[in-house]
Amino acid sequence: MISYNDLTPAERALWDAFPEGRRVDLRVGTPEDDRVSRGGEWGAERTVRAAVILALVLGANTVQPGAVACLKLAGARIAGHLRLAGAQIEHALWIEECWFEAAVDLLGASAQNIVMTGCRVPGIEADSAHIEGNLDLRRSVVESLASSPFNNISTALSLSDAKVAGGMLLNGAHLSAPGGLAMAAGGLVMGGGIYCNRGFVARGEIRLVGAQLPRGLYMRGSHLHGPGPHGVALALNNAVVSRLDFSDGFTANGTVKLRSTQISDRVGFEGGTLNGSPDGNAPALLCRLMQAVDVDLTLGRPPTGAVDLRGAQVSHLYDSGRSWPAVVQLEGFVYTSIKKAESGERRDSVNHRLAWIRRSPGYSPQPYEQLASWYRTIGHDDARRVLLAKQRHRRRAMPWPARIWGHLLDATVGYGYRPWLAGIWLLALTLLGTLAFRTQSPTPVKQGEGTPFQPFVYALDLLIPIGGLGQRTAWYWTDPGPQYLAYALLASGWVLTTAIVAGVSRSLQKN
């Protein structure tokens, strides 16, 4: 039990102010002396024991009628371990620019608003806590715990399976657990948004696996400096989120993982930087099986690691020349529309889109089919160019006999997507035969019968293997030169016809 007679002057001031919700400010007014980073040097006149705070929030002092009790404390050194695990905290905590000697334990606690702004705290453990209002840690420096019941590695802010009815305010906060978890909040359920905007810095992984964030996560201008133990800067796997904002200078030195994340609105990386893991072996952005409405990847510069979009589904994708690294994995990626952020997109942008697809390792038909489907939707003829590029890419992965046949299909009819090439070949070979045969005199099969010899019609008759124009059956050559040319034209006609049929049939297939 805490006795009033055992309290220091600073503690008595806090004790007396609590029932009326008055703030106790122990700051001296000198910026240098009030710097929280020097809180370890503050003397007894600015020291409040954690046990006194615990006693007050658990009802040790009588609440005054007509007043709202609240613990408001500024500029204090809080000595000892503030152990509130499992506590039912009925009054708001409002602590400003205080220096905590030990970690704050809120494991399984139930509380109203918790405000610790501008403080230095060696770890906050709030796993399974229920907070009915806001959790406000703006401008605070939260350092790592050695371990916790939910995490066996160093963790700065632990909120696994916690519930916060309001918002979480982390603007300007620093969460530091190098090589560990800056925030461990798997299974976190939020009622409001999480705000980690300008000035927010994390050293270590931010883990929000399976979190429910109906009001979104906002990290505009924040810096995720050091990744966690597996090279991950931010993990939102299997989370359900309304909106993700990683814009205006957001920087992640480590993988950003959005695997199987469901985003009901948009994901924005406008002006952000994705540096990937330090060893370069992991992707900078992993969005496998992600679902979102809008995805804006207009980064400030290209990512230094791969971007994995396999199996993702988005309605609208916005990109630019700075959106894509050397490796982009696109197999199974489905989108309704894709747009360049820069105005005045060129008509030949299909070349850039095909180069984008070729950044994906290996051959997969789906990215080509998806791009062609989009071009058809917007009424562009470029869909044929995309499907032709698909066949050419596929050819490179085939054995050499199939590659030879593929080159023939490509040269003659463009795999069925350029049928006009067959007309050019037909015209060229007909002209060649006409010029060659007009200088020679063939022998009639039957003397005095048949139509007169016409070099143009004869050459055309050889090139059309089905049916006939009556010339190739009425004349033959005794000179081997023209006869061999006739055989060559006849064979070319069959090859050209076969290529046309095969190419057109292929173009009508799905892949």
C-alpha cells in the first residue's frame, strides 16, 4: 500500500491533482534541461515512482464528485517498472515528455485513452490489451524489450491480439529494435486508423500479420530503416485493410510484404522508395494473392529488389517509368485497367508493356493474355502485337525442331496474327515464277490440247495446291532448271498453306 506520508513532493502533487484531472508539469522551462533524452539525469524533484501511478489508476485516491479523474503528468522521470498487466484502468493516462526507467506492461489490460507523447520508453508490452479510446505515442522513442510472452525476440512495441477502439497515433515516433521487431501486432484489431506519418522511424520489422485495419494504415514520409530478422521491413500478410498510404517520401529498407492482403480501397506508393533487403535476395515488394481496388506504384525511383505480383488482383494499376525493377513476377496477376501516371502516353506504349512482361522470369502465357485482354477492352489493335510477342517468347523455350517451325510460322503469317504476310509471300513467289518461266518454253502434256501457256497463271497455279487453274497439269519442263523451280514453288505453296492454317488456328486458341 502507498502511504501519503511516504510520497515525495512531486508524487504528492500528482496524487492531489489526479481526482480533478489536473496536469502536473515538472518541467523547469529550460530546453536543454527538459530534453527527454537526458531524463536519466533528472533528480528526486522530478521523479515519480511507477508504483504511485499504478496505485492512482487502480483507485487508491478518491475521485472528487463533479470532476473527471485523469492522470496527467509531464516532464517526470518514472522510476521502476509500470506493471499494469491485467489491470482494469478506468481513467485516462496522459503522460507527456516523461523518461521511463523500465518498460510499461499493459499485457491483457483494459484501459480508456492511453497517451504517452514525447516520452522515452524502454519497451511497451500491450499484447491482448483492450483500449476503448486512442493509443497516442506521438514523438515518443520506444526501445526494445528483451522478449515478451508473445515474441521471443527483441520487440519495441508489442500489440499482438490487442484491440484498440480508436486510432493509433505514431506520428514522429521512433520504434527501435534493430534486428528484431519494431512493432509486433499480429492479430491487432483497430477501430480507427494507424497514423505513422512525417517523422516516424522504425528500426526493425513492423509486423501486422492478420491485422484488421478498417480505417487504414498511413505512413506518409515515414522511414523503415532496419529490417527485421528475415529482411522484412513491413509485414501485412493476410491483413484486412481499407487503405494503405506509403507516399511522399516513404522509405523501406527491407521487404514490404502484402501477401494475401485484402484492401478495400487503394494502395499508394507515390514518391516512395523500396530498397528491398540488404542482401538483395528477397523482393522489395511482395504482393502475392493481394486484392485491392487501386494500386499506385508511381515510386520516386525504381525498387532495388524484385516486385512480386503473382496471383494479385487489382481493379486499377497506375505506374510510371520508375515503378519497376529488373525483375517483376507477373504470373497470375489480374487487372481491369493499367495506366501510366505521366500524361500523354504514346501510341506505341505496347512496346513498354511488352518489355515490362519480359522482366518476369521464364515464360508464362497469362501476363500476355491479360495485357491483350486489356487492349481489347479499350479497343486497341495492339492486342494482336501482344499475342504475337507471346508466341515469340514461347518459341525460345521450345526444343529446336519446334523453334524452326515457329520461325516459319512467324515469317509467313506472324503466327496467324499477321495474315497479310501470306499475301506478300504469295505475290513475291508469283512474281519470281513469272519472270523465270517467261523466258522458257514448256512442253505440252498433250499436243494440241489445253490452254495456252501463261507464265503468271502457271506460277500462281503451282502456289495454290488445292484446286487448280489448269496450267500445272497441262505443261511440263524438259529443262531441269525450270522444273526444279516448279517443284520448289509447289512445295512452297504447300508450306505456305499449312502455315496459314496452323497460324490462324493457333491465333484462335486461348494460349
